[in-house]
Amino acid sequence: MDGPAPGMRHAGTDGVGSGGAGSGGAGSGGTRPEAAAPGPGQPAASPPAAIPGGVQPDDALLVLSGVGRRFPGGTRALSDIDLTVRRGEFLSLLGPSGCGKSTLLRLLAGLDRPSEGTLRRDAALAAGGMGFVFQEPTLMPWATALGNVRLPLRLAGIGRREGEARAAAALEAVGLGGFQRALPRELSGGMRMRVSIARALVTRPALLLMDEPFAALDEITRHRLNDDLLALWSETGVTVVFVTHSVFESVFLSTRILVMAAHPGRIVAELRPPPPPRPPGFRTSPGYAAHCAEAMAALERAMALPRMVLSRAAPPA
């Protein structure tokens, strides 16, 4: 890419590394709007800059090119990540422990910075345009469900009346309309996670980042929350990047799956399950089983890859 795409701002380092083992930017994008014809004596307008993989600038929320992350102690967490996150998709990052999934999510969120490569964000992600759901609900134990969900709006300076109305609507959307005054200790683990999701959605973000939010829940609760999350994704149009260890969860939820290998973390495969919605009985269908088998095989190949030998950066003079 010659420069930042229209509407994108630079958020990485200037150096762009070489392409990784697999690119998340592959796939077709949307159609480019036609430009108005120039008037007499006016030069023709230049077309928008293209994004690798055929994705048009208006479709991309995040573009990573050659991104790597090396920690101060020398650990190489990520290497040569090429990835485009497209508007409206449900993208899952699937891989074994230690492959850099959470590190990549933190880079997308702006909670960390790449050591190399470029990361470009759409302007829609500025000023509260992202929501983050962590592995634990991280709720304030002294505050009600309504108070916890309202917190981001309070921090944004939104008044009490509007804030409470929006928080109540967010709780209703996750199925907790009757639990506004409940304290976290009065809620089950699944209900606390629903409060966390409502808090992430109350700011109406363009991008929702989720770091294994259902990993500690029982299978029945996890399935129910998977169903509800897909319904919310469909209703709101929010773009989701979802970290998981579960092959079955990734296939059920996703429009696209990126499989990662470790040492260092890198993308080695891209899978495309049939897009949601999921009809009743989908989890027991032959098609679902076949896509899960494909994802499992890709994950097993990723785990069998040898550790990459990377030269350590020379110490500063």
C-alpha cells in the first residue's frame, strides 16, 4: 500500500515488513462507488487507494501490514501479520495458547503498539468506536448492573438520564432487562458476562473485540451466549473480532476464521464457514461437522509447524 487509505490514520511504525505465512486480507470487498464525471477543464478524480486482497477502502476498519511485536525481554510474540478487518464481518482468531491471539487483539484495540509494520485504523474507531470484552467480566462489585453498563457513558460525559436509558436498553438487548438493580454477586457467571457485553455495546461501537469471553462458562451457557451474540451481531451490524481456542465455537460464530501458529505468532490459514444465521439443528448438521473437521485439521497443522528461527534484534549502540 502506497499510503493510508482514505479515512484511515496511521497507527504503527513506518517500516513495513514482508508478507506473513498467511494473509487475513484475502477475499473480495464491496463495490467501489462510481465517481462523478469531472467538469470541463477539470482533471479526472483519482480512484481511492486499493487495499491488498481486493478489499476496498470503505470496507476496511483496520489494515495491518507486516506487523510484528517483540517484547523488551526479546520474546517475539507476533511476526509478519498481514490482516484486513472488514466492516460487518465476524472474524475469529483460532490458535493454541501462546500463539499471540490476545497480543494481536491488544494491538487492534490500541492497548499496545507494534514493534514493526503498519497498523491503520478507520476514523470510525476514534473516540469510543471500539468496545472490548475481556476473559473475565471485570465488573465493579459495588455497582448495579445498570451502573456497570452506564460507566463508559459517564466517562464520556453523557448525562444521567440519557446514560441510564441507553444502559437499560443495552441490558434489555442481552436479555437482562429485569436485572438492572442486581449487584454482580447476585448474578451467575453467564449473566455477569452478559453485563460485560452490554457495557461494551452501550457506546454503539463500530468494532467489538472479544478475548475468549465464554471460555470459563459451562457448555449449555456457552451455547446460549453464542446464539445471543450472533443475534446481537445481526441486529447491530457491529464488526466483531473474537479470540477463541474452540474449533466448534469459531465455526458456529464466524464469517471468517484465521488460524494462528506459535513461536512466533503468525497467521497460517484462513477458513470461511457458511455465513450466519444458524438454523435450528445447525450444531448437529453434517455441514457443521464437516467445517469443524476442516478447522480442526488446519489447527493441527498449525500446531505441528516447527518454531521459526528469527534473528534477535541488535542491541542499541
